[in-house]
Amino acid sequence: MLKENTEYKPDSEVENAKPQLRMVDLNLLTVFDAVMQEQNITRAAHSLGMSQPAVSNAVSRLKVMFNDELFVRYGRGIQPTARAYQLFGSVRQHYN
């Protein structure tokens, strides 16, 4: 379901995300990963066995932490911002 983002991202911006990720609660990164995969808060909550308000709360915390909206409403789902795609690459590297 994840759409590929072809927008250019300078290496320095991606590298700057890595130190921030080390300080983030791993549970928040798990929520972020699920939301990126599903691009829908309710489906992400279901896949994680969490309530929709709990996932929304986690996303709100991530938005503050990374000083970015991370996701914008798009129809019945959400669309990740360019910053969310940057972070997603780093999150995936940490999971592997």
C-alpha cells in the first residue's frame, strides 16, 4: 500500500534524522511504521491491536517530536509528508 516517493532528499537531511530516531520511544516508531504501511490510522491501530485514539495520540507525539505534520488527510486516508518518507527510510534501517 505504501506509495513510492520520488522526491529528492539530500543525504544530509536523512543523516540528521538518525540521531533523533535514537531518542524516540520504540513504541512510537512501531506506530509510525504501521501508519506509514497502512496510510490509515484506523487500519494501523487494528494491525497493532491498539485503539484508534491511542494511535492518533502517538502520531501527535511524533509530530511534535519531529516538528512536522508527518501526515496530511487525503480522502479517507492520510498521505505522508516528505519528512515522513525521510524518517521511514531511517526507521526501516533501524528495524533491519
